[in-house]
Amino acid sequence: MPLLQARAVSVSRPGEAGRLQRVLRETTVHVDAGEVLAVVGPSGGGKSTLLRLFNRLLEADTGEILLDGVNIRTIDPPLLRARIPLVSQKPFLFSGTVRDNLQASARLRRSVLPDLNDPERQELLELCQLNPAWLDRDARKLSIGQQQRICLARALLGPCQALLLDEPTSALDRPTADLLAQTFRELASRKNLAMIVVTHDLRLAEYCADRLALLLNGSVVEEGPAARVLSHPATAEARQFLSLAPVENGETTA
Amino acid sequence: MNTTIIDLSLWDLITVYSLLLMSIGLAHLLKAGQSKDLFWSGLRMFVQLLVVGYVLHLVFALETALPVLLILTVMIGFAVQTIGSRVQVKMPHFYRIVGTAILFGCGGMTFFFCTLVIGLEPWYDPRYLIPLAGMVIGNSMTGASLAVERLAAEFRECREEIETALCLGSSVSLAAEPAVSSAFRAALIPSINAMAAMGLVFLPGMMTGQILSGTEPLIAVKYQIAIMCVITGSVSLTTFLILRLGYRSYFTPHQSLRED
């Protein structure tokens, strides 16, 4: 059974002139533990909406989302979100030091603050390529790339089973984005995490994803091993999108 | 000491209104564009206070509770309306929340003071209850306006921070805490400043009024201290209730931020 799956979820949102617009149409995707799924598609195609359904920032009109076979509607949202944290496009750090930020998840859950010196946490920080010498620095004064790594580590320091990443590299330059993509890959396999990365950046998808789902106008038009879909798309829609989509980061904005 | 009150004749009033004419002239001179506002506000003040004067005169003479309660209800209604006019984007159930908070905050504090402290007899004695409630409601209205304005601004400007907290597994109350405490601080600033500056920068209105009408200054001072405590208590309780009842309305039942 997949760790996390969306089964035929549909969402309508008020669009222009207040008319309801269908953002997702019976969309079905799944991701296993230790696997990275990239959900790729153009801006406004419903990617972020889909991602936000998994931690109940949004609710689907129909369909269901299962974590370990359990409908997430039966899980208390704060608990669910600690188990499936979401890292957004623009890193947001609370004011304070890097350490304060890394301990924020525990503080916000009124749980015991993690000891960042214990070997397991040290390993995690290392995987996220966070320099221990930064711990007492003002978090908001670090570079955007470093800030995004703090957000990543902060999310993973909780009781995390799966990770949601919303355009995680769109604020970064190419080399930084590539390095971060490798980090995602390693984290998924080393920590046995299920990861869903939403992006319009095909290179990020290529670098980190095991499987790829192409979402156009709220429907998954093609899904399969990332390398295969990117090199030999089976459907006409996928071929058309892939021929137009930017491979370089930062050319289009989500 | 002379304790007889110097009444103002109609002629005296006309004389002071000439000062308002001077203000209108000065505003006109500087092209401040306020001449009309000054004129109409001056006129409104005259009519409104005259009506209030007659109403109070009547209520004092009636010596029953009903008209007093009616006046208090009108005051609360106006206060809620005024707070509503100050914020463009209102939280859901705005009027219900603010109305309840003012009723319990101001009502509770005024009742506490009138019955437990000064032991008003009868409990509705309009000569005490109406001006005291007026001051309590007026000040709480100012505090509550500042609080709801600030709360709305915080939820608008700090969406990212609140959503980040939610995404890390925070409860809505903890995620909203910075916004709620900032709103509470904003509401209490006027009371804190007023207490700190009292007697040094200005002589407060009620105390001045009592002294002018012949009350012994030390009694007036004690009343002023008491009323400031009641006002501060009421501002904090009213604001606290509004914030506690109100912050949840920015979240959905499944504990995420409302989109709008």
C-alpha cells in the first residue's frame, strides 16, 4: 500500500467573477515511502492545490486522501501536518536564530525541544547541508538557499513521515537548486520519506524524482518513471507540454 | 470656598461659539478644507448635547430603571456600530462577537464598580450609572477598535508566518498568538499612556468636571483613580473577549487559514 495517496480528488474554487472553477478533476496520485514523486505542470494547473490537500490546508470537494491507508479527515490537522509538513516556495523563517527555527516545530507542538547535538539530529542537519556553526546566527540574515535548507531541516525534525515541497527551488539560482535537488533525493532514500515535489521546473524533476505525474488543467495526463516520461512521453499533451516547458529555473514564475 | 456653580447663559454660549467661528476662519485661511466639517460638527455637538441634556433631565426625574437600561443599550449599540465603521474587512460574526464582548466587558466592570465599590442605591441611579458607563463604553470602544483593526492587519500581513506555523503542526491558537497579542497591546496603549500621564500632562475630564461643580479635589482625585482602573479593566476584558471569540473566525473548521 502506498504511504500517501490521493484518490479521485476534485476541487472547485471561486475563480474570475466569482464563478466556480474546477481546479482538480478526479485526480489520483500516490507516493511510497522512500520515493520522490514530482508533480509537474504549468502554473495554474492545480499543482499547489493538490499539494495543499495532503495536509488539509485545503479540503477536497470529493475523493479522499489516505496516509498509511487512513483517511486524513480522521486525523487531527495539527498532528497530520507534523507528520506531513509542507515546505513552501519562499522560505519563511521565524525571527530568531537558526536554532530557534529548527526547534520551532517542537515548540509549536508544545513538545520537548530537540537536542540538536544528538547524533541522529546531527546526521539530519548534515544531510540538509546545514553548517553547525550557523546554529546561533540570525536565521533571516542567511542566504535564500541556506534559509530553504533551514526550512527543510525544520520540517524534518518533527515526527515526519512524508514531505510536501511546493516549488522548493524557484527562489534559488541554478547551482543552488541542483544541490538542493540532490538533497531531496538523499533525504528520501536515507530517511525512507515519501516526498511530493510540485514544480514547473523539469530539471528539478529530472534530478530528484523517481516518478513523475504531469498535471494539466487539473487532470493527470501522464504518470510514470521520471526519466521515461521526460524522455519518451506517451501522450500528445505530455509531448506538447514538454516541448514548451522551461528547463532552466526562474524563467517562468508559478 | 465658593461652591455655587456658575451657570452659562445663552449669551455665554454664543460667545464661546465665536471661538469656533475663529477656527473656521483659520481653517479657511490655510485652505485646510475643514471649514464645513468644523461648522457641521459644531452644530451637531450643540444639537446632540442639548438632546442628551433634556433626556438626562427627564431620566433623572423619572427614577425608574427602564429608561436607564434603554440609554445604556443605545450606547452599546452606537459603540458596536462605531467599531464596525472603523474596519473595512470584518471578521465573520463581527457584530455578534463585538456586541457580546462589550456587553460583558463594559457591563461587568461597570456593575462591579457601581455595586461592589460605591454601592449605588438604587443600583440604577442614573446620575452615577450613565456617565460612568459612558466613560467605560467610550474608552472600551476606542480600545476594541484598535484591537480589531490590528488583528485584521496582522492576519493580512502575517499570513506566511501563521501558515508556516500551521504547516509545522501548530494549533490555531498558538499560530494566532503573535497576532492576538499584538492586537491586545495596541488596545491597551491608550489606557497605559493615559494613566502614566494623568495629572502631569492633563487634568482628566471627569475630575475637572467634578472640581468645577464643587467637589472637594481629593474626592475628585479618588474618583478619577477609581474610574481609570475600571476603564483599564473594561478595555482589557472587552478586548480579550473580542480577540478570544474573534481570532478563530480567521480559520476554517479544519484549522487552516480562511482564504479571502
